[in-house]
Amino acid sequence: MNDHVRGSLTVNGRRLSYLDFGGPDPVLIALHGHFSEGADFAPLAERLGSRWRVIALDQRGHGESDRATDYDRGGYVGDVMALLDHLGLAEVALLGHSLGGVNAYQFAARHPDRVTALVVEDIGAVCDIDLTFAQGLPERAATRDGLVDALGNAAPYLERTFRQRANGWGFSFDPADTVRSQQALTGDHWHDWLNVRCPTLLIRGTRSDELSAGHARDMAEKLSAALVELPAGHVVHHDQPDAYAECVRRFLATVNPAASR
């Protein structure tokens, strides 16, 4: 992982943690998906180099941030506002994957004066979240290898969240909280998507089991957003880190040409 500084803020008595990967302005705020945390964007921050200062939030209940009493839409969006105000940032570019993608476009729609550009990775304007994976996650494993074995092919996507506890190995999130968060994410969010006013890029994995090709095209056409599809699954930034970062870099350069030099 490239150099970073971990910071935190308090929102209603609850700690929110974030990683600041440094660099000059402009700032790109990155919001991870479920089963993840801000550190997942370290490769993106490294590939964007000195062009953008990437700040990745551990969203409520994830990473080093505290668990929350609720995981509703308004709470997640309010946390983004709290982060920007804490950092003294009047406006930023905003990027989000899955859960973070909905949080990003809802924030952009509701606070258009605070977002200069938006990147949404592999999530729709309508979400029908399958709870099976979250409900089947092990609470603990005796060893790290045991946790890897229990996760099977999903292990590489979750390894940044592995934590050793007194009673074994688990995650930096609570699976039961994730189920509640996924339930709150499920729904029709077209109103927010269509009220985004900044330049927008939608990135889809061609093997995604979350965002269909038809729904992605519909989203892009109705918003006049750019659409890029890469040969990847749902976690595009993991499967295609170089191509993903290049798409993000090229798009952001159209919004802030000075950052592409």
C-alpha cells in the first residue's frame, strides 16, 4: 500500500475513519462497497499518482469506523457531508463502488454544489440485493487460513477486511450489520440518479451479477452519462485495476484538465 495518513471525525458520538493518500488538490473522495473498506482504493490512489489526492472513507460499520445504530440511506449520505465539512472541502469529485456508488450518486443529487464529477462503479438506479452471501458469512474462523477456506473464491475480494480477534479471525465489518445495510439499499433510486447534475461516468463489469448491460445503458442514456464496460465481475477495480484506473483518470481529466498533466 502506498503512503497514507489515517484520520477520523466524530458524527453523533460515532467515529468515522478515513485514509488520506496525500497529494495536491483536486480531491477525489472514494466510497467502498459492502464487505470492504477504504483501503480497497489504495491501488487506485497509487495509479492516479500525484494528479489527485484520494481520500477513502471507511463507511459506517466498516473498516476502522464504528458500528452504527442504523444503515439507512440518509445516514450514509450524511456521513459524506460530515467528512467534507471536517476536511474543509467545498467541492470534490466523488467515486463509489456498489453500496458506495449509490451513496455517491445520492449525495451528488442532493448536494449538487459539493460535487464536481461523479464515478459510479457497477450499481444500478434500482437495487435488488441478494442477501445470500452476507447471510452465509462465517462469524469467526480459528485461523486466517480457515477463513480463506470458508470464503473460497470470494477470499481475495475480502482479504483487506480480515482481522484477528481474541476469539479467532473475522472481518472489519459485522455480517449482521451488512444484511441490514443491504436491506436498506434495496429499492428504486431513479429519482436520485436522474437528479445528478455533474459530469458522470458509469463503469460496469461485463460479468457483473449486480448491474445488467441493459440497465446500465438505460442509466447512461437517461442521464447522458458516459458508460464504460470492462471485462470484470462486480468488483471492477479489483479485477481490472489498471484499466479501471485509466478510465477514471481519463474521465476526471475532462473535468479538471490541469490534473492530467
